[in-house]
Amino acid sequence: MKRFVVVKAVALAAAGLPALAWASETPLYQPAPAWVAAPPAVPATPVDELPPLVLLDFQKRIEGDRLTSYVHQRTRIASAEMLSQAATLTLPWAPDKGDLIVHGLTILRGDQRIDLLAKGQKFTVLRREQSLEQRELTGILTATLAVEGLEVGDQLDLRFSVTGRDPALGGRVQDVVALPALPLRIGAGRVRYLWSNDSAPKYKLLADGVAATPARKGDMTELSVALPLAKPKDMPEDAPARYRRPPLIEVASFADWADVSRTFVPLYKTDGLIAPGSPLAAEVAAIQKADATPIGRAQRALELVQDKIRYLAVGMDGGNYVPQTPAKTWEVRYGDCKAKTLMLLAMLHAMGIEAEPVVASIGLGDAVPDRLPSAAAFNHVFVRATVGGDVLWLDGTGSNARLPDIHDTPGVGYVLPIRAAGATPILIETHPNARPIASVTIDADESGAVDLPSPVEVTMVAHGQMAAQLRAAKSQIGPKEQRELISTILQQAVGEGQFADGTITPDAATGDVVVRAKGVVNTSWSVEDRRRKRALGGALGELNFAPDRSRPDWTNIPVAGPPPFGVERHVRVKLPDGGRGFTLEGTADADQRLAGFVVKRTTRLSGGTISMDERFDGTGVEVPAARIAVERDAVTTAKANVPRVVAPVDTPRRWTLDAATLAKSSQVQAIRATFGKAIAADPDEMSGYQSRAAFESGIGNYRAALADLDKVVAKEPSVDLYLQRSYAQFNLGDPAKALADAERARALDPAANGAIAQVAQTRAETGDLKGAVALLDERIALGGESRPFLRQMKASVMGDFGDPKEAVALYDTLIAEKPGSPTLLNGRCWTKGTRNVMLDTALKDCTKAIELSDDTLAALDSRALVWYRMGRYPEALADLDTVLAANPDMAASRYVRAAVLKAMGRDGEAAGELALARRMNPVIDRQYARYGFKM
């Protein structure tokens, strides 16, 4: 006898959902039906050699429109972890469509068979929705049981059936089973179907290299597939979904796709669904009064369904094909895709707009034509409307759509229109969306110097779903969380940095959300071909189109494109010196189709400002296999030609400007103002202090940097922060405090190479060479991966502060162990040059290091010093000019160049170089005084 229960309203109310009443059965306990065959034989191997999934047997019987699914599963409890997972059983079922019947639950332990049902263990039904927390109603309830007495080494044997009949299918039946395949191991497995010979449902096996043939057995037909299947063919991750779908077997009694289409028709009839004088009728009348155009009315109806009806999933995957009425949807103000579609259809029909529902498969839409015709092929429904000859795809489960978006196309692949005459799947031809999902405007002031951070004013206008998400987030989070959200969003748009004055402003009329902030981001200028260049960014620069089709069986596989989306970027950069001498390289303007994307761009350099406007759209189309090579080459070429602004050789750098000029620049003032506001907004957040300290240190203002570092170290000490403060103290002329911070860093991590090196260097600097060498010897004796670095550090410290002959001898040993090392050869050359010993061999060391190295700047700098010691000033100047042309920031090279120029009688030039070197390194005179330089 069936026992019905009612779900208590309190369970749903606690989750903030309206109460529903379910007629639900408790599990039945009965023997397995007579049609169930013996399971496939498990291999006769020792139990501990069996895979954890010993047996997986699916047997299914179709009787008219009724499907009974029998499952026999045996699991070996191989570990304590498996015990904790397997000891709680959960069995879901849809009580409004059938029964859950438990046939057996047994523990197999050696020769023992422990019948748990006979011992009184029973399943308990959870009186609530399975996915209630996700605000999803599926109609599925769950029976649970905590298995008593289960031990590691046991086998747990479970047998149960679920029956089902769905009246919405009009007497038809359907079933889909995902087929387990290797590398999943199963001791024995099977999927077996039975149906009467006169019913003959259709079936389809979607699995490569697997065949199954129905066999008649008396008045029944049997179809069986052994499990697991062979491992599916590997597929590239960028292949369309139809190539990467899991193996499936499908069975259904639909005649064809047209039959599927007709079956849904009764569910979406709209006649009489909006009663005259009803609240919904008033909404329709208001729309008609507000807008006289059919397309405007369609948009307003869609907006109402999207924005005023909260989405609550009642999934189609497990059935649940019947939508709630529009009146009910408007009353409760929530609904799933079915409810929203029916409501939108009813409103459109009431306004005389042609519209029909279409069902879709989200995730496998491009595979629909390959599948067996059935309702189970779909998991979503929305509206296809026709206005003025134009087809509109209107999805009530979307959000924030406005009139400009009305012609956008969803990237769902094939859809099946629901029509009384029937229909076949049609492919939605996609195109770029009318509006980008986000439009970003960046105004950057880089007029001071090209190697400073970039102060920016950023405005991002978000449309559509992104705007809806931002609007919801703003209403749910506090000021601090909003600042963090703004920072996260804008760092994705303009790069890593600090932001201040951030706002999130929704616009109810347009549905847009505007995010604004001022920020300081890392400089975008880089060195290439000895010139400073700045890429203007944009989505094209980030596009990576490199499909792998090298394998013979992948040759004909196309590349999937993302659903249609667009991003827009407007960049304005104020250049130094009014833009004098700046040029533009690359392709300034573009209107291209590349690998399924559309790029439109204009770039201008005028009046001291570089500007770029770019729109980047995904069209949602695939790239055919035959065009992959052509498109890859086109993308590579387009990325290589992204416009970049090129600075003149003499463009201002932070070291070429004195402190007063630098402080007056609008760029530096904007940087300091933004850091100040970011810190004031949240004084307890340390990242602002840390960023400002890095900036001030970078322009040589170590006193200001030290004040911020003190705050950060006091609250969040770390190895890196102590070393940064040590560096600042050293450059302020206080090596004792520098040493103390270096020691604190090493105390936090005694094995940190950076801390060891800084302690050793600073000890030697303060006159404790013996202590420096002792520390290095102690760490060297421990061995490990750091030993080569530490031995080289010892040679360097001895070369700077100790006996140069001893340092050279150590370098000799290291080079003998690793001949041809450019780093070691340069180290030996540097020691000889700075200490003015063995200059003839020093020259050979440096030259060999230059010949062997990929990066020659350090060795060229060392050789220039040797040339200087030898009085060969033109050769020294030539090497130094080469170094500084490639990297103008090398303070040591500028200092030696000043010495060379002075020796050549070019005192004016020497003074300029010396001033730059001192700005770059405030203690450089002290360093070179050790080497005998007097400037």
C-alpha cells in the first residue's frame, strides 16, 4: 500500500522559498521483479585485487509509457576514505512519477552475507527538495541510509529500482544513460534494456567503436551493452561539444523530431492564460500604452519577465516539463525557463506578436542532430519571435536585456521549435552582439617619464548580465567589499595596481552599471630594440589561437568558438614632452575577422596624446578545420601589428629629472594623490602603504618609503618586507639599521638566499668581513641547491672587501668545476677590474663571458671598467655606450662613464653622468671609493 506524506512548509520557508505541497511516497521494499536477469559474472580473482566498483548493472524495462530502472551496484570498501564515503547511501527519485523500490542491501564479508534489511535497517526520506540550497526545484526527493556495521575490506551490495511514467510525454517513453568508460575500472558491468516485441522503441548508441544489436527472446526484445566501454578517443579541448560529449545510450518511443515538437505543444498553449482584468492583463496594457511599436513592446515584455520574475530552476533534465501558469508566475514572482517562456509567450500573443517556444540543449546544442529524437535531448526553453520579418531570440532567464540587445543571438547551437505541425532542429546563426558586455575608458597620464607607474582614470560601463551581477553585488556588500570588487574588476581591465575614489552606479533606465575609479598601475612601457615602447593593450593582444591538430585523427576537427560576446576599450595616454619625437608603429586601424572574432580599431597620435578605440567581438562561430592554419597565421600577424607608441631615445626618464621637477609633474602628483586616497579609505589595509613605498623607493625618495615600510612591517612582517626596508636604510646611509633588518629577515627564514646574501653583504659593508664569510661558510657546509649561489656570493664579498687574490683563487676553483660559465667569468673579471689586479687576464675573462653569454650587458660593464684601468678610454666608452643604449638604468655604468669622460677631459658630460648615477644609487660614491675612485 502506498503511503503519502506532505512536505512541511517550514522547510521551504527556512530557505526563503514559498511553500509547496508534494505527494510523495516512502521507499517500498520488495523482491526484484522476475524480468531482472542475473548480473554479469565478476572475474574470479582475489577480492583485494578487484576494483572498488566491483559490479554496476543497469537493467531497464519499457512497458508502454512506463520505464522501470533496476540498478545493482557492488562496491568494495578498499580504504578508510572509501568507508566514510560509501557508508551513507542516497537514492533520489521523483515521487510524482513513480516509486523507489529497494530490493536488497547486503554486506559481503568473506563467506558471510549480512542482510541489512532483514536486520531492520531502513531508508529515511528527506522531506525537502534535493537542491533547495541552490534555489532549484527538481521534484526529486532523496532516501538516505547510514550503513551500520560496514568495515574496510567488505563489499556493499545494493539493489533497487525506480519506476517512472511522465504524463507530459503523451504516452511516450524515453531514457538516457551515460556509459562509463575506461580508465574507470569496473569488475563487471552492463546496461540492459527490455521491451515487448510489438512496442519497438528506437535506440541510439553514441559511442565510438561500440555496437549493440537487439535480440528477440520470446515476446521480448533485449538490448545489452557491456561496461566499461573502451576509453573514448582523446579530443582537443577546443573541439566543439559534439566531439567531446560523453558516451551515451538513448532509448525513446518518439517517431521523429517532429513528434517531439508536437508533444510539447499542449504545454505552451496561451489561449485564456491572461484573464481580462487580471494583474497581468494590466501589465500588458501598460506596455501597449507605453510603446506603439511591436519591437518595443517585445523588448518591454522581455524586460518585465527577466527583471520582475525571479529565476528559480525547476529543471527539465529529470522531467518536469509542465510549466506553471503565467498567473501563478506573476503571483509568486518566480519561475524557471518554462514558466518564464510561457508567460512571455502569453504576453506577446496578447499584443499580437508572432512567437513560438523553442527547446534547446545548453552544453550539447551542436550535438542535437546526432542524438535520438526525444524530449530528453533538451534542457532549456525560450522564445522565438518574429517582428517586421526579423527573428528575435528572447530568453526570459537572461537578465537586463534592453532594446539595443533585441537582435542578439544566443550561442546554443540547434533548437527545436514547438509547433502543432511539428518541426526539425534548426541552427541559430550567430553574429556579434549589438553592444559589448563592457566598455572600458582609460585616461592615463604618463607625461612625466616613461618608467614611472601610470596614474589612470578608469570608467567601465557594464551591460546585460554583467551589469545585473554588479547591481546585485552592490546591494549585498558593504563599502570595503565594494572597494575590493572595484579593484578586482579594474585590475582585470587595466592591470595590477591600487585604486581609489571607486564607485558603482546603476542606471535603472538603461540597465547599465558604471564603475569608476582612479588608480595607479604598473607601467606599460618596455624596452625593445633599445627603445622604449608602449603597447596599447586590448583584447586582440590577449587572444591565443593555437589549436593543436597535429594528430592524424584530429585533422578534420574544427575549433569551437565562444558564444557571442563583445568588449570595448578606449585608451588615452598623455605623453612626455608634449609627444615630441614619439612615433607610432604597427597597424593603426583595423577591421578584421580573425578565427571567429571581429576586431575594429582606430589609433591616433596627436597633440601629445596617443589614443586607441577598439571593439573586439566573438561571433560564436566555429573555425573549420581547413581554415585553422590560415586563421592561426592571420592572428599571429595581427597581434604582431598591434599598434605601439615608440618613445624617442632622449625621452625623459625618472633619473633624468631632478627631484623638484619630478615632484611637480602631473603624473607624480596624480600617483601620490591616488595612493593617499586609497590609504585613507582603509588605513588598516597594508597594500596601499606597500605600493606607495615601492613607488617612493623607485624614484629615490627612501625617507618617504621608510615611513610606509615601518607601518607595514609593524603589522605584517615578512622576509621581503624586511629586505625592502633594509635596502631603504642602506640607501639612506645607515648600514647598521640595514643590517638589523637583514638579520630580522634571516630570522624569519634562515634558508632564504636573499636574506643570507643581504646579511653577508651588509656585514662586510659595516666592517665585519669575518662574520660575513663565516655566515656563508656555515650555509655552504649544509650543501643543497643553494650551495653554488652561496659560494659565488662568498667570492663576490671577498672580492669587494677582502683579499682580491684569495677571491680570484676561489673564482678559479668555481670555474674549474663549471668551465664556460659566463656568470663566473664575469665575476672574476669584475674582481680583477675593481681591485686593479691581473688586468691582462681580466680582459680575457670579460671577453670570453661576452662571447658565451646571451645577456652581455653585465660583462660589457665589467670590461669597460678593465679598459678604464688600463687607460684605454675609447674602448671603455664604446662598451659603456653599448650597455646604456640597451639599459639606461645601470647606475654603475653611468658612474664609470663619468670617470672615463673626466679622464678624457670632457668634464661637462662627466658631471651630467655623475649626477644621474647618484640619483639612481645614492651610495654609489661609497661603493666606488672602495675601488679607489675619486670623483
